[in-house]
Amino acid sequence: MANSELEQRRGATARAIMRVESFTLSADLPIQYALSLLQENQRTECPVLDTSGSPVGLFGIHEVLEHLERTSLLAGSPHLEPSPVSPLGEHSLAWLEAASIDTLMLSPPPACEPDCSLLGVLQEMRRCRHRSLLVVEGDRLLGVIDAAALHDWIERQISQPAASSAEASAPVAATQDSKVAQGSQVGSGSTT
């Protein structure tokens, strides 16, 4: 590998690695409905936007499982001790059916700027102990870096010759149709 090619790959930024995210959730969505949307879209987590389209959180199955563990609803394990009740003071799965995702989402979401280096991205993911990182510019969601986006970027680097490295480092568009879940409806649209 030529030195210039190696330097170019080392200089990869979040913008080059990210997956352009078109599937987002609204903070007021009921948890049960949000989980069904995640499953339908084959996702484990998703950015959460406020009514103006600004990223305010990250929601996924991980947050739900942590809640269930904290409230001893997964008490079949000998390692779990009884713990405090849910944020609304209830201690049942019924709470998950009634509550909205803003009660469980990770907020503020783990995020980085588009010019963050690959090393910076990996360090931030390790620091926040999360598998996804939102790429934001000001109050605007540009994309998401997760294991799939990192895998795609690595594959592009391996399969592309140095001459087309600009093409190989372009962000990948999400494979799902553009969807923004708001309230109890899903509509097409962008996240900006």
C-alpha cells in the first residue's frame, strides 16, 4: 500500500464512515410501538428526534432490557437483586406499554462531529460504551456510525483501489426507505 493511500485511509472521518440515517423515531412514541418499528426495520436502536428534527436521544432494545433488569422484571436470574421501580413509579410490563421512549432513551445521545477522525470515533464509542454514534452538525443529524457502518467502510477500503478512494469513502445511504416515526404514524421524509 502506497504511503499516500495509507495516509488517506488513516485520515478517514466520521462523514466518510457514517451511514446516512433516514429511519428515526419521535421522542413521544410509545415504547411498545417503537419496538415494533425497530423490529420491522431490522434495527436494534435508532436516533430520536424532537419536533424540530434535532437529535435528542438514542433508543433501542438495550435501553428496554436495562430498564427490565433494573426493575427486576427479568428476575429469573439469580444475579439480579430486587431494585427500584420504573421512572413513573410502576413495577410492571404494563408501564412499557404506556410510556413513551423519552423516558428510556439515552439522552443526550452519543455523538460526534462529521470531521471527527476514525480514531476519535472509536474512542468515543468506547468511552460511552455504546455501539452507535450519531454524526451531528449543529442541531442536524447527518448519519449514524454503528458496527454495520464500520463494516461497510472497511469492506469499501479493502475492495477499492487507491485511485477511487474518494468514492470508497463516501457515506453509505441507508438501505431502508426514508421513514420518520412520529406519534402513531410512519411517514416518508427526511431527518432535516
